[in-house]
Amino acid sequence: MNASADTTSYLTLLLALLAGYLVGSLSFAVIVSRVMGLADPRSYGSKNPGATNVLRSGNRAAAVLTLAFDALKGYVPVLAVLIWGPRFGLGETAAAFTGLAAFVGHLWPVFFRFQGGKGVATAAGVLMALNPWLGVATLVSWVLIAAFFRYSSLASLVAAAFAPFYQALIWGAEPAIVAIIAMSLLLVWRHEGNIRKLLAGTESRIGQKAGAAPPPAAPPRAPHHHGKTRHKGHH
């Protein structure tokens, strides 16, 4: 009886992790952009399929939708395990690792050639589902840093660094903290390029639409193509 129960729990956990990864693999930056007739966010700005880069398209609605859906794909799998997992022997730790699987899916989405985003919104969704107060504390940290320094990447890095400490100091070093630490480390690693820009003083600030320059740069390329065709004509 115990052996069969353990087997059921392990199989259910594997299914939960797989489902979390597949849900996380839905790159809403790309999906929303396609539905709204916008350019692929992987083709301009930071080339990152996330809400911040989608905002560089000039379409705020698309950016807000991307942010909301990216957060939900971290929130929903965790909440599902918290609600229905106990009957299969799955608890908060399993929910945390399902959230980690969704986060990994966002970073390396199987449906989008493994070209994912940095995972800030998805990680926030995971934290909100696991512990709303931890999610709020982490979000407040992000808002404060973003308001003072106007760097989204810096705010994300600080929030990622503080999340595990909030969990450990306020709620204790529960097994779920392992998943939280893993998300934080991956998030910091994905911001490697931003860290270099911050140190060099070349990182774009929030609201600074310098990253939107590439789309207007497309028209000047047309004359070059005409020039090439003329050369071909001479040949």
C-alpha cells in the first residue's frame, strides 16, 4: 500500500513538473506580439522575449498583457499543486519545484526554440502563489529600487537576491527555499549582460525608449538592397 502510494506520488510529481515546464514554455511575449500584429520581440531592442522589451514596441497594452500572462504561468501551476496536490501526497515543496519548472520553461521554452526571457514576471508569479506575503515583499523591493534608480534590471537583481533572505529570515528555511534560491541564481545569471551594462553605465533606464531604435532603422536598409540589385543588373 505504501509502495503504491509512493509510486503514485512520484508519478504525480513528475507530471506536475512536466506540466509546469510546458506551461512555462508558452512565450507570451511572442504570442501576444503575433496576435497583435507586432514584430517578434526577439528581433529588436534587447531581443529578450519579455514585457520590458515588448514595451519598446510602443504598444503598452501588449506589454501589460505579456507581463500578466508571464506572471500567471508561474502562479497557476503552483496554485494547482497547492490545491489538488495534497490528495496525491504533494505539498508545498512539490508546488515550489513545479514553479521552478515553469520558470525554467520560460527561460528555455520548448515551443520557441529554447529562446526564452529572463523570468522576472514568472518568478514573481511563483512567489505570489507560494507565499503572497513573500511575493509582496519581493515586489516592494523591486518597486523601490526601480523608483530610485530607474533601472528595471537592477531592481530585478536586487529583488532576486532578497527573496531567499526574506523567506529564510521571516518564514524559515523550509524545503521550498531550495527552489527559490535556484530561481534567484538563474535569474541573476540571465541578467549577466545587464550587469555588464550597469557596470559600464550603458544600461537603458525605465521609460527610456532607446531600445526602440532598431525598428526605425529598417527603412534605411532598403536603399542598400536597391544598390545591390543595381550591381547585379550591371553584371
